[in-house]
Amino acid sequence: MRFFTATLGCKINQYETRAIAEAWAGKAGSDAVETLDPLGADLILINSCAVTANAVRDLRQAVRKHHRDNPGAEIVITGCAAQIIPEELAELPGVVRVIPQEAKSGLLESPASEGGRSATAFAPFKISGYHRSRPVVKVQDGCSHGCTFCIVPLARGKSVSRPVAEIVAEVRRLLDAGFREMILSGVNLRQFGRDLDGKPNFWDVVGGLEKEFAAEWAGKARFRISSLEPGQLDAQALDVLGNSRLVCPQLHLSLQSGDHDVLKRMGRGHYNPEQALEFCCELRACWAEFGLGADLLVGFPGETDEEFENTMKFCAELPLTYGHVFPYSRRPGTRAATMPDQLPPQVRKERAARLRTLVNGKKKDFLQKLLNMEELFVLVQDETGKGVSEYYAACRLTEGLDRLSSKSLVRCRPLRLGKQDVIECASMD
């Protein structure tokens, strides 16, 4: 059986798709073979997202396209949308099974599995390789918080943490397989460890990885941290990051808003935006330069002009180097969907456009700083020279690529800013 996998949504979905594909192809006696061509597949697995209305729309379009292009293939849908709207997805053309998120780990057994709830607290996904040059290491899943706008707790359930020993073992497997940058990722890293013996937090994990791998791999491999909450930016975080020889000097924050009252209505009153600003000032003493991204949600129900301007002012002051700006998307089943004062779509779009303009201006200023640096450490992602710097800036090697291979971590000299804000570099190795 030839199978093709397609992933919509977050890095965690990408990781889980890879784990399922490895399990199918690696089963003793299995005749399952992964193909990169959906037209030649007998089975197409689509790992879905439901975080926005657009994500569900993209899923429907993907299913219809795969069925139109390859009507003989069986289509299996799993993931978050399969958890939220299973009956609707089952009616789409070519779909033979809809396996909800809570039963996704059952797919590790076989392509024909109907799914089944895992017997362990943390579903037994694991990987030994990856389809991209920068593998995700999943350390946590689910969320027990319940922001008023977010459908994730309905889709992925409560927070569960991966045992630390399994995280260490997977990092070692990936290093041995030749990968030189790994992304430590979870749905809500702030909740890591609450369900484990001893209750280690996420910074304990990062510190433990440092002790385990830094002596051998500092300067030759690195970790990148996925989205954090401002409430995680405490003294321990500063100590771990400031002393790390493996963590990339770049952070991404799930900030959402720069206004206190909006954050409270979002159900995110457990932190103040100023925490992020204060932490960045302190971090500057450890990291002379660093990348900083943020998720930002505008047009939330009841957001006044003044509250939006507070977010604009805060983002102007925060040392952002890029940002993911989203207009609020009403999701059925969330508390925010029934809140009064829902803003018109045009207002949401206009506010998102204004904030994107601000963030993009800060990004261009940061890229100019990087051009003035003597060197960047670039992870080469493919044979065309595409890469990413330690600061999470897109790069491309235009000189010296013939001496390098994909997944190489190399010292580069920045040359110029090319198209689409990509820094063109020359290898110094």
C-alpha cells in the first residue's frame, strides 16, 4: 500500500504526521510505503487544523482536490477538525474514515486502524528522522487553561507532558541522524510538568538538555524554543537562557494583546504585557542581540479604539523582529463566540493590516542590524542554499554552497538583503 500524508496547521501536527508515517513504514511485515506523490497513493492521510475558520476551509478544499486528482484513493482525516466537526467531514468526497484527535495515536498501529485512545497519559508518538531539516521535538500536548477565544482545549484536551527521559532520547536519536537544529515544541509549554512526578517545568527540561548535550554539541548543534507565554519569563528563564550554549538567541511569545483589559476578556489575565518588556531588557545583558516574535490577535470582541492603540503602542516599544498578526476569528463552542460587541470583519482586517505594517517595519530594521554583523550561524535547509540564522532570519547561501550539504550548521558572512527580506550570505567554513 502506498500512502501520502498531508499536514495542515501547527508544528505539533507536523510532528505527529511524521510519527505516524514512520510507524506505518516501519512495521514488521508491513507493505506500507510512503510516497511524495498523492496521485500514486492508495491512501491519503490528512492531519487537520481547526484553530480558525480559514483552517477548516483549507481542509475542505484539500480533501476535494485530492479526491478530484486521485478519485481511487481512500482519504482518512484526523486531527483537530476531526475532533470538532467529525460528521461534517465524513460527508466530504472520498473520505472513508474520520479519526478524532483523541484517537489519533491509534493510527500508530496501522493505516487501517480506526483509532483508539492511548492507554498512556502522553500519546506514544516518537520520531527518528524528519521530512524537513529542522525537526520538531514534541514535549507537551493539550491545554488546561481555556482562553475564551481558543478552540484548542476542545480539540486536544487537557495538558499532558512527555516524560523527560523520552525527550532526551529523541534529541539523541535526531542528533545521531545528522540533524543540527531541533525545535522544542508544545501546545502550552507553561503547563509542562504539572502531571509528572516531581513537577519539573519547561525550564528544567531546557536546563537538563544543556547538561546532557552541551559538552559535545555546543557550536555544532542547537535548540530553538517554540511559543512561550509571557508568564514563563521569570528569573529561572533568564538564568537558563543566559547560561545556555545550545539555545538559539530567539524567542516567540504568545502575547495576543498589549492591552490589560483585552487580555482579561481573552481569559489571559494571568500575565501583564509589561512582563515581556521587562524580561527583554534583562535578557539584553545576556544576549546582545536576539530575535523576538509574537502572536498577536486583534479585533477581539469589545476591543475599543483605545485598547487597540494600546496594543500598537506596546508593540512599538517591544523589540519585535517579526510577528504573526491575526484578525479575530469567531469559533463556535468558545466563550468569545457569544460575547457582545463582535466587531465587523472590515474593522478586524484594518486593525490587522495596521499592526502588520508596524511589525514589518521593525523586522526590516532588525534585518539591517544583521547585515552589519561579521557572521551569522546558518542552518542550511536544502540544496538551493535556503537557510535560517540563529536569530530566525531567513537566509540564502549564494557563495560556498558547493562545499555544504543540507542540515549543515555553518558560519556565514552576510552580504546583502535579497528578495522577500532574505539575507544573502557567503559561507566562511
